[in-house]
Amino acid sequence: MEKEVAQASQEKVIIQLLLAMYRLLVQAVRKKKPQEVHFLMLNETIQVSQYDRATLWSEEDGKPKFLGVSGQTDVDKTSDLYKSWIDIAENITEKEEIHRIELSDLSPGKGEESWKNIEKSHPLKAMLWIPIFVEEKLYGGLLLERWHDRPWVDKELELLEQLSKGYGATLEKYTTSALKKVVKSPRLKVVLGVLILLLLFVRVPLRIVAPCEVVPQNPILVTAPLNGIISETKVDPGQFVEKERILFEYDKNIPQQELKMAMQQVEIAESELKRAIVLGLSDEEARSRTGILSLELEKAEINLGLAKYRASQLTVRSPEAGYVQIDDPDDWRGKPVVIGERVMVISRQDQTKIRIWIPENDNIPLNTEEPIKIFLNIRPESSYLAQLLFINDYSTVDERQVVSFAAEADWKNGPEGVKLGLKGTAILYGDSVSLAYYVLRKPWATARNLFGI
């Protein structure tokens, strides 16, 4: 699992760097003057590789010529720093290859003193020379400095080498020969095309976005214990109630009348049985009726017990402490209910979960081991992790009237004091797919539905 997460993270970094390279080259192509391209090279190459300072040099005359420095529009050419840059640039060997430069690569009289002079103001860690070719000739190069960070690694050199080729292709249109040939460079098109192809084949985790809602975990359903009519509800939505708190009451008229009649029926049955027992001492027929009257008394007592039970259930109390979830209480007044009908829910505020509505068009195979991200509408700046529990096998129509599959997830690092009913957005992850599939999946599905492709 950790290996897969690390791989996904590494792929994400590569995608971001390739996108940064693509944006830089697009911006470079749009520049109207070579000075604008130089400024972009000095100050925006940091999007691909971190550095603390960059200088740009021209090598067209065989001798380094200073063209600019990052973060500044002008430089004092009489300063010691400027002279140190010139000395190091003149003593760089193998200028046609991208390579790292460290203090150990320099010798006395060959840039070593200049390196140490720069270190007086900044702890220079390493330099990097990036050659730039225009029409297969060395145009110049970027000299990058790192003061505190580690030296550049090989993967960074590979990316910067490709970026320098793009810069060189961009600068071709400012050369006299290139302007005579064509304004748009075929070489640049090839570089951009290769970058786009690389992006399309990069593997990324397929993800979907779905609406979600905070719902209670293990809620207690309060159902109607009797057939009858609710006379009044004693609580409001969202109210906290203690255990045994009265929630609602039935209309007591009919049940109390039934109890009174059942008590009368027991009294009548008892008196008739007693009378038959007394008469049975001298009357054979009366003695034979005592068995029947005993059964009638037993039936009357059963009816009385049932009536007493019904009377005891006319006031419904909370089985546990918690928060009340109920529709408009006024709608329940005078409403007839049947046994088992849900009236309200009692839930704990500190026991919640996430219900997710996955649109039918996005019900892709999901990676159930990958945590999902939750963004609540009231806290769009924060994300929370949750673990997917299940996805229903059948679809329903959600409150947006969209055919969706209901799913539930449990918090992994949920927010404190989250309220029930809060809505938000869930991001769920599937298998890794190519960027081309990721981008074209929905348009392709739409086209198939429209044209039957």
C-alpha cells in the first residue's frame, strides 16, 4: 500500500513538472522579443527545478557575454560579484554538455577564488551549466546557483536538458536565418508534440467527484408502537434529549375508552361466573355453564391486559440520549400511524459517517483500500480522509433527481463537532489509467450516447 502511494505521488510530481515545462514553452513561443524570452528563462525556469539565482550567458562569439540575472533588471559591472561570475563562466569546460559544477571542479586561477568570493555573501552549494543550442550551434547557457539545497540529481538534469531544447527552438525565430526560413519552428513543434505525448501516456489514478452528506452512525429509530393517531410531538428537530424524555403522545380518548370497556367486561365476566358457581350447587344446568364462563373471564382478562399495554404506550419516550431528527413536527399532529412506522431518529452527534451519492455515469471500479477525500461546503479550505465501506448494488434517485448509487464511508480523521446534515463533496479513486483516458473518458461517453459510436 505504501509503495503504491509513493508511486502515485512520484507520478503526480512528474506530471506537474511536465505541465510546467509545457506552460513555459508556450509562454516562450508567445514572446515578441528575445529579451522577453531571456527574462522568462532566468525567472521562470524555477518552476521545473529549484535554484536560488540564475545568470544567462551568450556564447555566440566564443567568449561568454553576460545577458542578465534573475530577480534584477540591472547589474553593477564594476562589482566584485560581476567579475566573479565572468571568471567562472570563462573557466567552465565542456560547455556543450549540461553538467554540475562544484568547488572541487575548479582550480586556483581557474575560478576557485571567484567561487569563494561568491560564498562570502551566500553559502554556495553547487552550480549547474545548461547549454542552449540554436540551429545546432551553441547559443549560450544558463548558470544556476544553489546556496543551501542539495546538488542537482540526474532526473533533474534530464528535465532541464529537454527544457533547454525547447528554449533553443523558441530562440530560433529571432535569428536572421530562421526568420528567412519560417516563423514557426518545426523543431519546437516536435518538442511540444513529444511533451504532449509523454503527458498522455503518464499513468494517473482515475478519480470521480460525488456529492456527500454527514449522516448518523448507528442511529436509533423511534417507531410507532401502536396503531393510532399522534396528538402532539414534544421535541423539535436538532434538539438534544436525555434518556426517557417524552418524544410524542397518542390521542388518548379511544385507548382509554377501550381500557374502560375491557375493565367492565372483566367485572361482568367475574360476576356471571360467581353467580353460576352459586347456582350450580343446586342447578345442574348452571353448573355446566361454569366452564364456558371461566373461558369468557380468561378472554376478558386477556383483552384487559392488551388494553392496559396500549394505554401504557400512549406516551413514547427516548430510549437513549441524543439529538432528534424529525421532519416538521406540525405535520405529525393528528396524523394516523401504524405499528412500526418511523416517526423520528435519535442520533449521537459524535457518531457520524458519510453518505455518498455516486452518479450512474461515474460508477467505475473503485479502489476500496484507497482513502477518499471529503470537502465540506462550510469548510472548503480543509479536506478530511474517510474509508469507503460499501456501495449499493442498485441505483436510486437522489435529492438532485440524478440516478445514483448510494455509498457510505467512515471517518479516518473527521472534523470535530461536525453537525448532522452537512453537505459536501467526496473524491473517490479508481485504478491508474493513462492521462489520455482520464481526459477523454467523459467526452467519449457523451459522443457514444449522442451518435451511437
